[in-house]
Amino acid sequence: MADLRPILLVEDNLKDIELTLAALAKCQLANDIVVARDGAEALDYLYCRGQHQDRLGGDPAVVLLDLKLPKVDGLEVLATIKSDAATRSIPVVMLTSSREESDLIRSYELGVNAFVVKPVDFNAFFEAIQDLGMFWGVLNETPPRIASGGSVEKKQ
Amino acid sequence: MVSAVSTSDLNLDLCAQEPIRFPGSIQPHGTLVVVDPNSRRIVQASANAPALLGQRRGSSVLGLSVTELVGETAERQINAWLANPDSNYLRTLEVNGERLQVLGHQTAQGIILEFEQPPASEGETLEAYYPRVGRFMEDLPAYEDVADLCAAAAREFRQISGFNRILIYRFDEQWNGEVLAEDGDGVLPSYAGLRFPASDIPTQARELYRLNRLRVIPDANYTPVPIEPPLDPGGKPLDLSFAALRSVSPVHLQYMRNMGTLASMSISVLVDGRLWGLVSAHNATPRRVNAQARTACDLLGKVLSQHIGARERGAYAAKRMALKQVESELLTKIASSDSFQSGLGAHASTWLNVVGASGAAVLHDDAVFTAGTAPAPERLRALAEKLHQQGTDCFVTDSLSLQWPEFSDIVDVASGVLAISISQLHSSYILWFRPEVERTVLWAGDPRAAKQVDNERLTPRHSFASWKELVKGRALPWSQAEIDGAVDFRSAIINFVLRRAEERAELTSQLQRSNRELESFSYSVSHDLRAPFRHIVGYTQLLRERERSLSPQSLHYLDSINEAAVSAGQLVDDLLSFSQLGRTALSMSPVDMQKVVQEIVRSVAPDTRGRQIEWRIQRLPPANGDAALLRQALYNLVDNALKYSRDRSPAIIEISGEQHPSECVYTVRDNGVGFDMAYAHKLFGVFQRLHRMEDFAGTGIGLALTQRIIERHGGWIEARGALDEGAEFRFGIPLKGASVDG
């Protein structure tokens, strides 16, 4: 627990970002929160490329991934992460407005670690975010990444 | 297609196995030689051939040239005629000092030449017959029907041939011969109106009659003259199919003797290449007919055949046209109907008229429509099943029970059946029926005795006295025009069905398209409509936490904003569940309803803390259905009961169930505010509420959702209640889970 890794929030809606950050702030996590505004940026972050090419290596503690995203959507991001041996162990939590069963089934098929339908009720939403932050950001230990940061073989 | 009445067993006739084309002998009123077409020498001859040469040469003609046999003059004439024959009959020639009638025809085994001495009274020349035949041909169009035509022909045949009696008969579908016309001089008995059983002329003889149209037997008591050598140079017996002198079966000779006719001549009547009937000439005593008279009769036979053919074709075309008109009238009516079955059913009389039936039925998609007098539905299904096993597109019979005795119970309405298959895969049929028509058939002698075995020898019957038979189980036969009309109708209906199927497929794909659009619409709604409500709730909450000093009025406003957004969000969620229900497939399995109820009671516990609730839960039978959906349905009912009984203390909620033979029925009862039965029909509508919003919160979708779940399981739901006296909801789920689309 000495080395707290950041939480990667992938969300395009500014209001959702603000509310999620507020919720995470409430549970007073020490983790950094990195926000990616679309699926492409999220992948850039994970693979240290594009605007994130200069960042220090290392995987996030958890990816909170919205389903509907511009450019590359949530399911595609999930598929990329879970099909690459180098990134497969990063926990991914699908955070979505959708109650569509097909999304849920598809997500689990792709290997999602958790699937959370954002509740309308803000208190419930807070609770959900706080639980997620505590569990995945702090308590959950992920195995160390095998390959080094920059030279990851990418599989589509 | 159909078997003969009581004579069918006689068709297995020993005669049918006789080698009638290869008898190895000829009748003795002439001489036959076979000439090798290359060497022009005689390779086979009847044993009486040496007589042709008179006593001048040795005893055998084999190996001689034609010239050596008949002399140079005759040989030249024969060669000239053979090179350009216009009939088998060549000419009357002077051969070795004797006038002989010569017939010749080519066969694979050689040129067969036949020589006959003209009868003692040589009769008229061919030219002499011309005016008779010409007059007859001119008169032909005047005869109204085929019977009149045949009667006139019979007179003509008798005049030309001089036989005692001429019979003209027509074969029916079973090859029994019905005498249509007769002309006689009274020497032989009359057979007018009688029927000769099919076995009188075996199949192979009929086939020979079709190929070789004219046969003569001058004396039934003749002694056959053998062909020598019996086999041709290739080792095969000589084919005498087209030889005028061909020796006939001893059984046939016995038949003639039994009938009291010692001489006969028969001429085939062919219509469209089919043996339509026979002209049969008989004489009580032996009688020769000269070649010219035979040729005249042959010509007459051809004329008769052509006229009958033309009349039949004309009658067929007229009938077809009439039926076609009925058919197109019916098809027009069907085209404007929902389905061809209902179209047929709605225009029953036209349907029957398509083939002139008294009853009709259509079996398609498990439904049965009938018109007129038709068998009962279960018999129709059995018949369709039987037809399906046979696998024919078109089935025709005028004696169903004779063919399939298991249907003898429906002879009264369905002795005649005309059925057309309208699907390759299913047993779908359109059927027409005709009732049994009892009738009397007069046979020329008891047909069951048509052939007898006397002292291990097969002999034909001895008595030809009229024998009466009452025929049962038969309908009026279907005419060829009617059968062809039915076949036409079949393709029209199949086209119609295919077109409807295409239209349906088109509609289905349109529906699928609009369904997909609806899905993507609700998908967007689920994402984009929920988010703003969530944001409103979130920001109100944040504002509330940030501003600690808000006035009670401001707090009330914030709470109201919050509540409104939460309930709007709930509404979206409920609407989505409702719309999803139609789209997802049910996953059916046995569901332990006892467990489901216990789980529901547990899950509502946090929300009912502090309330006095008395649960009365009885044993519940398991249901067959989708576990998640049934839980949802029951949950909504329990939630409802809790909501409307919240002012009661204690609230009493009873849940019970009972197992019936075909379904399980569950009941949820409460002692709450109840409802007025006058509005019961509105309970299950989407957004229907029977109470004011401020009294009882809710989106008005819960019961609608419950009803839809139950209906998708093929079940039913009903509600009973009275104001202030509680409500009771009962629903039934069938034991054999039948999931219903949408």
C-alpha cells in the first residue's frame, strides 16, 4: 500500500466527471485521479503514447470506464485491455448509465472486473463510487506488469 | 390409378405371359417368307411355302431368291413396291400361274412377304369402296355424339366386311370394354350396352393392337403352320407383330369358339396414340375378307379415330375453358382475401365448381376449411396423412374405398377424391369430393368367370349371357379436363402461397428493421435520458452539502428538485424494463416460487421497517418460467400490496398458490385501500393510476409490467377489490411453459 497507483477515470461527460470526482474526494482517497476524455486517450495513457508518452510508466490501480465514449467506445477499450497479456491484469470497472442487458453480457464476455449502473439517486451513486475507490484503488493488489511500459506489443 | 371393380384379380392373367408376338407359326390361309434384304434370298418360311411354287421344285424354299420363288415379273413388281410402300398391302399378283394378294413389310429380321389366296368371292376392288367411304366421311360431322358416330361406323363396317355382327366398344379407365354401338344381321346375339372385362384383352395384346391396327382370323378352328426354321440366322424367334397372318393365342381361339364366332376381324381406334377402343367384327361361320376390304376397313378405322379424337379434344377444350373461367373467377376472389383458405371458404360454390365436386376441403397450417358435403375433420386429416405418405402432387380416384379400404366409412360423401398437394414439406392439401353413385353394369358374361382353368388348361368363360353387377363405392369419374384444371389450380395456389410468404418475409424484415430502430432508440434513451436526471440529483446534493445555512424554504425547494429528478429517473428505468421485456427471450426452467417469495419478503424488509406487517404465506407450487421475470412480476404485486396497505396496522399480506391440472395459480391479497371494480380494467394499463400521485407514489408501470410478464408466459392475471376492503391479484402460469413472443 506504500505505492498508491492512480485511478484512471475514462468519461466524456463533464458533469459526470465533476460528480465522480466529488464522490471520490468524499472518500478521501490518496490516489491520483487521471481523467481521459475518450477511449483513444485512455489507451494512449495505458500504453504511454500520444499526449501521455512522457508519463512515468506503471499501470493504474483501476480503470473506471464509461461505456459510451467518443472515438473508441468503452467496450472497445475493454476489449483492447483484456486481450493484451501486458494489460489484462488491470482491473476495469464499467461505469455506465446503460441498463442494457446486452452491454452487461458483452462486458463480462470481454472480461470486465465489475459492472456498475450509475444510480440516479446521488447518495447511492456516492456509495457505489466510494466502494469502488476503496476496493480497487486501495485494497486490491494487482500483479506487477511483465513487460516494461513503452514497448508493449499491442493486439487489436 | 384405379383398380377394376370385382374383376381386378383377373388382370393377373396367364395370357399376359404368352409370347404373342413370337408365336412361331402363322394362320393357314396364306404363306409367309422372310427375305434377307442383302442377299435377297429366303432365310425363313412357313411350312406351306413350297406350295407357292406348285409341284415344280423340291420341298423347300429356303435359300431361294425371290425371283426363283415368284418369277421375274412378280419379283420386279414386289421390289418396286417395297422401295416405295404406301401400305403393307402391295397388290394382287400373278405368281406361278395363281392370283395371290401380296403383303410386305420390313423388319429388323428381314423383309416379310405374305401371300394370300383371294377369297372364293373376290368381292369389290378398292376403288369400288371409295364412294361408300367418301359418303360416310361427308356424313360424319352430322352425328351429334360419339355413340351416334360409332353406330354409323358400325353399319359401314358391316357393309364393307360382310360380317354377321360389328361391335364398336370403348375402353374405360380399367380397360373394360363398353359396347357403344352394334350392327348385326341377327345371326349372332346382340351385346349392345354390355361390358367386356379388361382381362379379355391382356395388356400385351392391347399394346400390339396399338401398334398393328388390323387383325383377321378367318377360321378359329385353324391349324397353325410353323415357321421353318423357327429361329432367324441370329438365333432369335421371328417377330410377327406386323404380320397379317400371325397365329394367335389358343386361349383367344377358344374364346371365339365359346362366343360362337368362328371368324373375326378387329380394327383399333387410336386417339392421341392411345388405344381408345376397338371395332370388332364377328361371323358365326369361317369367313375370309379380301385385302381390299381390309384396306377399306383400315381407312374407315382411321377416319373414325380422327373424328373421335377431334370430338374428344373439342369437348376437352370446351370443358377446360369453362373450368378455367371458374378457376380465374375463384383466384380473383382469393387474391382479395386474407388467405387462400378463407378465400376458398368464402366462395364455396365457385370452389366446388372448379372441378364439379359436391364437397371440398382445404388442410393447411393445421386448419381445416370445408365446403359442400365433406368428410369430418379428423377423417380429412387421416386422408391428408395417407396422401402425404404417398407423396403425390395430384391424387385422383373415383373409388376411394376400393383403393384404401380404411376409408370405407366415408364412401357416401367421398367415393371420388381429387386431391392436390400445395406444400412439399407439410401435408397441406386441397381436396374435392364426389359422393358414391350406385349403378348397374351389364357384363358380357360373369367377369369373375372370364378365365377358368379346366384340366390345368386356361380357358375363357363359356357364357357371354348378360350378367348384372351392382357397383358400389364408386363416384362419377373425374374427367381429364377436371383433373388438368385441378393441376392448374394447384400451381396458381402455390404461387399465391409463395407470394404471400414473400410479402410476409418482407413485412418481417420491415418489422425487424423497425424493431432494431426501436432498440437503438431505447438504448439511447437509457444512456442519455438517465444522465441529466442523475446530474440534477447529484448537483442538488452537492449544493445542499455545501450551503449549510439554507432556509427551510430553500431546502424544501432542493428536496422537491431532488424528488422530481429521482422519480423521473425511476420512470425512465421502468419504461426501459417494460420495453426490454418484449425483446428478450424467456429462459424457461422450473422456478421455486416459495423461495422467490421468501427472497422478496427479505428484500422489502429495509423499506418496511417500523411497519406492522402480518405475512400469511402458504405453500406455493413451483412454476415453469423465467425465474428473473417471475420474481419481477411477483415483486411488483407484493410491492403494490405493501404500498396500498401502508395505513393499516397490521397490514395483512397473504400469498397463496394452488396447482391445477394445466396451470399453477398464485394469489396476492392485502387489506389495504383496495379499488373500485369499475376501474379494474384500467389497472394493468401503462401509466394508469387509480390514486392521486401524492397519495401513493409510483410510475404506473408496475402492474403493466407484471401483466406483460405473465402474458409472455402464456398465462393470465386478474384483479378483484373493493374500496377500502383490500385487493386481490390472481395469476395463472401454464404448466407446460409456452413462451409467447412480444
